[in-house]
Amino acid sequence: MRFSFEGFLLDETTFELLRNGRPVPLEPQVFDVLVYLVRHRDRVVPKEELLDQVWGDRFVSESALTTRIKHVRRALGDDGRSQRFVRTVHGRGYRFTAAVTPAEAAEAAAAVTLAEDPVGDGGRPHVEDVPASRSVPHNLPAERTPLFGRAERIAALSALVARWRLVSLLGIGGAGKTRLACATGRLALDHFPDGVWFVDLVPASDEHTVETTIARAAGLALGAGDPRRQLARLVANRAALFVLDNCEHVRDEVAATVDHLLEHTARPHFLVTSREPLNVLDERRVHVEPLDSGAVSAPAVELFRSAAERFGAALHDRDLPVAQRICRDLDGLPLAIELAAAQLRVLHPAEVAERLDQRFELLQTRRPPGHDRHASLTSVLEGTWAMLDGGERELLGQLAAFPGPFDLIDVEQLCPELPAGVAARTLTQLIDRSLVVAASSDGGRLRLLETVRLFARRETDSHRHSARHAQWCLDRIGRSLHVHLFDFEVAEWCARHYDDVRAGVRHLLDDDRREEAALLLCGTGLVMHCDSGARAADVLPVIDELLERIDDPALTARLHLTGVFAGMATRAPELIAAHGAAAVRAARSCGDPSLLAVALVHHSWSVVFTDPGRAVEMTEEAGALAAQAEDVPAQNLAASYRAFHLAWMRRFDEAIEQAGAVIGDTPYRGGPRQEVFVAITGLVACQVVHRPALCAPWFDLLLSLPSRDEPMWANQVLGAAVLASCGDRAGAAALTDAVHTRLSQAGQDSLPDLLVPAAVLAHRVGDDERAARWVRAVRDSPRSTQSFQVTCAYRRIREVVGVSAEPPLATRTLEEIGAEARAWMRSAATD
């Protein structure tokens, strides 16, 4: 039966009360009282009769009925004084007094207010737009504190929930899913004229309580019978959004309920928050990202400051860099940030930052009853940990040995005992639970949030996992001197997995496996040589630590060679000389001709600046030793650097002939090894100004080793000179700017090196006066060019354009001249 009165529609079949087409929330017994009064509106209904009809055989006091009558009046906009709908007859009972229209009129009204939207968007029902001025019912919790850094995401989600019928917000506990869902629901109110209903599923324990909790939150009354079918019937034609919060502990039950509702209804939409997806066919998954903590003004830092103020702790501007570090170390997780801010009542921000290694003991606070799930980081993660099976826990513990990003191939290599497909399947399950996330800065790779990583290491055998991880690094790099010094594939792997290598070295040192630690570090030699400086600076003190603990002369020599490479990357001539000389001494004492040959070559790097003739002799001695050992790669390495030393002596024709001999005599497939690549680099540097057409074919190769993501910065400078000499103004300007940015981010100086491609481009466009001025700035710079290839290119352009008579550094700084040169290159690109 349906009854209509003064804008209300009371529907017994769907157990709902509508006001102007919108549902009015009613508890089941309140609904039953109203229905009974309306059905018997022709008389006064005694209190005893109402008690019998609504509560049956259960004993309740008369005050229970009085409370339900009060709620009926409130739902109708009535009260005990006006009694417009329900009149109290003292001593007798109650009577419904409003005029009720026939059922046909109620059905007509329902047809108007519950008309379905047309179906569009590939068969998915979409929700009508409702003017913002119309009041939409909802029970969303009030926003009691500011929400930082989510405005764009909220706007996008609001549009998404209007388009898709099921959207799941996924993330670990404390990521801010509930706040985001509520804010989305609030913004989406105008899309859902029949209301936005927040459903807290924490109390739910099975599928029936899921359904009754949904119904109760939306003010729907479920009677006897199948609750799922009743719920589907009640919401079938409602353009409403149901925000189902905290679904993970009843995920299967929620999935079954939502799947049934999507199958048997047309209009309701669902926004779910959970630590893992429902896996329903038409689920649209959205992972909740951590807050941005990339600057002192970032949202994560704003949240930290706001939370500190709530706790009565002042955060001064001078503390913001430390606050940013705290937020970054806490992965931008809102809960962790707020818990950290709470510690400012007793700790200075710097003290909080220093204690984050003990974050699980530090980050906890008291919460009101019923809110203890988020009282600490530990309680949040323990809840997620309890959801994992043994295989998932074991793999997560092993993944926690990765200090940075990884991919599926890494995981499969690290865990070879897993049957085919198991690693991928288990990894997918961990991704679904938001324990493994995308490494946004490294496409296609994955990572653990640091908080998750530390928790997994605490809960598993971290030493065993670290030992396996270190052995994996050793297996990938190997022990061969030639592989470490000449193989770009290994160098590329080291560049991509540098954090892994560093963690492996530290674990081996802590276990006193010093020789293995030294071998692992030596495997990074070639990537150190190609580094922009940041990693190399990190490696140098570890080299010193290992040298104090290693007795083997061969291993000592190899460590010193790694020191030469790192010294080159950090632009430390004294380190290059010291490590080079020590490498030669250690190599002579161990009697390995190949090792001595390589050591002589690398020591010649520092000797050439003061005694180029002696440097050439050292490469000749190295070549003879390599020939004695039948070591072709070492022979070619010696010949390649002999070419560079000849160029340093301005014997360019001989240098070109020497480099050409190495390249011509050594075929290679898919890319040269280091000893040939050096010759190619020398050949290009010697001819970049005079014969650019011969250099152009080598351009891609120059920027591809050790990897396209991280080419050697000096070769980027040389590549910019090649583009400039070939007339590619835009390309030369862009590559020059890229090198400047890369070195600046690494804390390294890009001058005077970047003046070389600028001078080459000025010459190419016919402005030799400008080119000569920049050449003079390079010559007069207190800092020399930092690589053989750039120095060689500088000397070649100087041969052609000369140097200006007036010293530009007399009136301007090198930095000002460098900025002017880059700006001119950009402007020349548009001429």
C-alpha cells in the first residue's frame, strides 16, 4: 500500500518514506508506528495496541513508544506542540490527522519523482544533474578539520562516481580514504537527488549485517524475508550514492551485496573505501596516493603544521624543512603525519625526525572509545598484516629487503624457488592490498612505502631476507674485472639498482663479509665513471672503509680503481691521482698483468695534465702488458686513452688515427664495450668542429651508454656540441639545458663545460666574435673543463675561432656568462 499526504509518500512495499521524492531516514520501528497510525487514521489507536502490533510479545516500557512517536513527528516536520500529523489523545493513545490521498495518486507521484534516467555511456546508467539550489538529503559526517592537497582528486572523483556505478578507493590504513570519500560525496550531492548516504561498516560482521547497516544508514526499513532482495527493491529507482566505508574485513560480503544491487537496480551508485578491491566485474579502482611532500609548502607539510596547532604546538617557519623531511620519511601518510605532529607536545621537530626509525613505538596516541583502530601506526598495519596468508607475508618480507624500486623480473630472480606464476600472482595480491605501490618516478617499477617496508622487516626474518638480497646483487654483478670495467649491461644494471647495491654492501660489511662487499662495490666502477656525482660522493667513504679492512692486493687495486672513477665523477683531481697511484702499486705487487695494465691506464688520467708524454708512455706500457696477457679489451682500452692523450698534446691527426684503429679492429653487436666506446668518444671530440657529418652517426650512441636514462654527462655536453656543429640549434639548446639541470640537481657545477657547445653553435651560425668571447671565458675560468672529451672539443673550437682580446670574466662572473650563453642558444633556436 502507498499513502500520500502533504508532500509525503509512505510506501509499505518498499519500506520507505519520501518527501518530495527524496527519502526520509527512519528506523524500522519508527516506520512501523507511522504505517500503523496511517492505516488506522480513522480512529484513536490505544498505546497498548501500538505496543502489541509493533513490538509483539517483547516487553518494552511505554517510554519506548513515546520516543518512537517523537521520531515520527520529527521525520514529518511535526512536534508535540503543533501536532499537525500525529495528535496525542491524553489517556487514550494517538491519531493520525493529516488528509491522505488514494493509492493511485501516490503511484502517480512516485512515477514523477522516481523516473529513471536514460541509459548511456556504454550501457551504464548515468545520474541526472540536479541544480545546486535543491536540498539533497545526506548523513555525511561533518568536516571538522581542513583537508589538504585533495581538491583536484575530489573533483575528479566526483565526476567519476557520477559516471561509474561502483568506484573503490583503495589504500592502506591511514591513507585518508574515509575523508576523501566523504568530501567526494559532499561535492557530488547535486548529482544524486535521492541522497548521499554514508555507511560505516566497521560494526558489520556478515552479509546480513552489511545489508541492514546499509539500510539503516539510508533510513530504509527491512522487514521479514531476504534482506538483500528487500534492499534491492528499496533502492532500485533511487538516484542515490552509497558511501560504503571500511569494507576490508567484510570484503566478500560487501562484494556479494553490491554485485546483487548492481545487477538488480538501475540508479544507485556506490563509492567504496577498502584496503583491497571488491573484485566485482564493473568496479572502477582508484588508489589513494600519499600527500605530496616535495616542498615546505606541500600539502603534507600543511597538514603537519595544522595538526601541530591543534595539539597546541607551534611550528615556526625555520622548522618547515625538518617538517618536510618528517612528512617525506612518513611517505605522506596523513595518519602518520598527524601522529607525528602530536609528538611536538614533548619533542622538537628535529627530535621527531631523528626518532622515525622507531616510528612504531613513537607514533601513537590516545583516541576516544570506538576510534582506537587509528590510535597508532602499529594498530593500522597489524590489521592489514592479519589479512595476509603465509605466502603473502613471506614475499612481503622479502620485498622489504629492496631499499628502493623493483620490478617483477627482480622479484622472480630474488625468489627462484617460487613456481612459475606464483611470484606474479602474489605480487598482484599485495598490490591489490595497497602494500606494494607504483614507483611514480620510475615507470613500470614498484616499491614499498617506507612505513610498510619497516613493518614487514620487523615482522619477518629481515637478516635472512637481506642476506638473500645481497647474494642476488653479487650474482647479478659477478666477480670479473673485465665485466666490472668494460660491460655496459652491468653498468646499466648497477645504475638502475644502485640502492640495492649500496644496501647489499652494507649488509655484507655488517656481517663481516668484507671481500664480498668489496667485490660488490667494485662492480659499480663503470657506473661511477658515468655518474653525475651524487652516487660517487656516496661511494668514496665506503671505499675508504673497505680499504682499511681488505688485505688482498688485487682487491685493493680494484677498490682504488673504483676510487679513480668516483673521483672523476666528483671532479676531485687529487683523489683521481691518489687512487690511481695506489692502484698501480697494489697491482704491481700482485703480479697480474691485466690488472696492472688497467691500473696504468687509469693512473695516466691524472698524469696527462702535468706530463702528457709520460701519460702516453704509461698507456704504451699498459698495451704491452695486456698483449702479454692476451687481453684484447685491456689493449684497446690502453690504445683508446693513448688517443685522448695525443689529442691533449694537440696531435689530433695521430689521435684520430689511433681511435679509428680501435674502432675498426673491434667489431661489436648491439653496442660497444667501454674500451671501444672511449675510442668513439675520442674520435667524435677530435672531429666535432671540423667534420661534423662524420660525428653525427655516433650521436645516438653517445647518449645511450651506460643507459639512455642516465648517459655520461660529459657525453651529453659533447652531444650538444655535435648538434650545434650540425646546425640543429633547438636540439643543441635543449640538450645543453638538460645537462645544466642534471648537474645542478646533483649539486655539481656545469661550467665552464657548457660554454663549449655554445661556442660551437655561435661558430656554426657565423658569429665567431661571440664564440671567441666564450672560448676566452673557458680559458680564463678558475675551473677547468672536467672531462677529456669536452677539453678536446674546446681545444678544437679554439683552433678555429681563437680567443677574444677582452676578458669577459673581468666584468662578469662565470655563472652570468653561462646563463647568457644558454639564453642565447635558446633564442638562436627560434631564429
